[in-house]
Amino acid sequence: MLVQEVRMFLYRRKVLLALLANAPAALSLVQLQKIMFLFVQKSGNACYDFIPDTYGCYSMTLHDDIHNLEKNNFVMVTHGNDIFSTTVTIKKENYDDEEYLLTKEDGRAMRLVLESYPINDVRKLIEMTYKLKPFYAIRSGIVKDCDDRELEKSIVKCKEMIETGHPRCLYTIGYQGFSVDAFARTLMMYNIKTLVDVRKNAFSMRREFCGSPLMESLKEAGILYVAMPEVGIPSKDRKEMIPAGKLQELFAWYKENVLPGCASYAKRIADYVKQGSTAVMCYEELPKDCHRKLFAEYCLAKEPSIGQVRHIPRPGLMHEKKSSDNGAYLSPAID
């Protein structure tokens, strides 16, 4: 998985540099976000994921890549008064067309986007992304300027699906296989208001999933991040027992030695659920492989007001929907 993630990391930067190299002029931060979104839709290449934000579709990863490329002298960022006047241009002396060549399909999709969309008319560009995917306009502060009744209806429908699509309860989720944008977007689609990190150490080889960066990303998405390391499993025990194939023994130890002292944390979880749907998070994709499932079930047993426990799968995975055994199910296809 790590090799695949590195390849995606390198290729998405190729896409970003190719877009800047082929753009007819410097692009504002808003233009760049919208054009990349249109490229992803046109090509089907999910090199970047997006969340709904103040001006519609927004990729936190794309934002970070721009600044990292600036630090490494590949692009120049000219700062203006806001994101509409702050522009990005490529430093062509450090750009090699051959080295950053895209696949034929992606190259074709990029040309179509740059030639077919009004990239110099920012307001129209934003409006086109709203109409293409109304979900990404649900938090927009400028959608009222579009004056489009059908678009307004579509946005209202998306909001209603989020509000009513899933019951208020306790969810669990693992970030394995997610980008940080897809992770935040998935939580938003499930109407999660609070994310509780139940890792003993909020550290990841992927920096965006370490405690502080993740907290900032979730804040961008309007989600409260809470660290609860007290209910985690010490790294030493994980490193010793999981490679030895002793996962069930580890879970038995956790139930005997950690969970009995977690009543106050279960109460905190119940309080969060009263305010809105809450998710407990760890790394493993499948809940059966992670202590978060045991902790969530303990919370439900201690605090029946939680209602139920459900597991959120990574989008695109074929999980069987279950209603009585805390199984995983897919979220509504509103994005």
C-alpha cells in the first residue's frame, strides 16, 4: 500500500505541474482548485479528492502540494489580498515536459478541460462546478449569486440526504486507504459532527493523519476532532502481538485490562452523540481488525442512549449492508 501511495503522490504532482505548464496564464488559487476538480471529473483519475467548502469543491491536498512545490522551487506563488487574487505560475526552467508526461488519456482530458471550460471567468467556472456536482456547493457562501432555482433545489436535496440519510448514533471508521480529503468528505456525508481518535499515539507515517494536521483538516470540514489516547492499545503490545498472529489474544487482553476502566470515556462518547453523530477512528480499514470496534461496543453497553454502532466503509468497497449486527454499509451517492 505504501508503494502505491508514493506512486500516486508522484503522479498527482505531475498532473498539477502539467496543468500549470499548459494553462494560458497564471491561475488563481480558486481557478486552480476548480480546474483540477473538472480534470478529475473528466479523466476519472482521482489524483485529488475534494470536500465542499466556502467556494465549493476544495482539495486540502492540492493546497498543500502547491506550497510544497513552491518551497522546492517548481512554482511561484504571487500573493494577493485573497484566494481570488493570489496566483500560481510554473517555473518553466525547472519543468521538463518529458519528465512530467501524463498518460495519453489524462493528457487528452486536460486539453479538453483547458480548451472547453471558461477558465478565465472565475464566477462562471465556479457555477459550472456547482451544477456538475451540487454536493460540493452545500457549504458555499456565494451560491446565492448563481440565481439558479434548479441548482438551489439540488443543493437542498443534498443537504436533506445528509441530514436524514443516516441515523444519529456512534460510528467507527479506519483511515487506511483514504486520502485526507476523502476521509473528511466521507465523514461529512455521514453527518459526523465529532471524530474521536482512539489511537494510543496519534501518529502516522502519513503526516496528514497525525493528530494536529488531522485536527486542522477536520476543522476545515466543520468537524470537531477529539483525541482519546486513554482507550488505545500501547504500541509495544501491538508491535509484539500483531506480527505474531496473536490479534485475538491482543483483543482479549484489551477487553480484560483496558475496557474495564473506560466508563468515563463511554460517558463522554454518549455526550458527543447527544450533540450529533460521532465516529471513533483508528487505522485499520475493517472494524474486525481494530480495537475501535470493541471500544464502540463497550460504549453502547455502558451507555444505551447511544442507540447503535455502525461502521463506515471506504467508498468504492463492496460491503454488505446489515441492520442488526453493526455491519458496514455504503453512504448515499450524492457527490
